[in-house]
Amino acid sequence: MKTKCPNCNASLNKVEVKVHGAQNKAISYQCPKCDYFEFEQNSSQKVIEELRETPLKIRQNIIKLSQDRLGIYFNQNVVRSLSLKNGEEIYLSVPDKRHIVLEIKEKEEEYK
Ligand SMILES: [Zn+2]
């Protein structure tokens, strides 16, 4: 990693940049004299990976299961990323008229 500005040869300042939605900070090197700056590769890569893992929003249709019961499917991506299993218990709560929250029971150590 360069510590001198390639434009004016001044010492670069290390600055942590907070990215919205990410815990990791991207590290940048900024020149105090001119406006040169660069991002440190590893740290910015971590931020990008972290953002990629942030909440999923999937559009789904409600299906009819039986006379008075409706359901939704969990697609393969959801099943895999949450390690859902057939017969597993989940808690459903309805905080308001526009949200259904599903909470997965804490998994036993042996299932990890
Ligand atoms: Zn400079």
C-alpha cells in the first residue's frame, strides 16, 4: 500500500469510511494537499461482501392450502441460507397490518 501521494508526494492520511448498512469500515488513503484518494482493496471488498448479505426481499404469492388455510413457500435460497428443515418450529408474529414476522427457534449446537 502506497503511503505517499502519487501526485504531490505528500504523506497520505488513513481514513476509515463508514458505509451505510455495513459494520465493516472501508479504509481509504487521502492526500491532505491535493484531492487524491484511494480505497484499500481488502477493506472495501469486505464492505461489499457484507452489503451483499443484507436482507433479502422476495416477492411471493400466497397459495391456497385447504379450505380456510393459506400458505407461502420458502424458496431454495431462503431454505439454504437459513438452514430450514421440514418440521422445524418457527414463531409467527403480526406487529401491524402490513408485516408478518417469522422467527426461527435458536438452533441446537449439533445442527450447526
Ligand atoms: Zn497529493
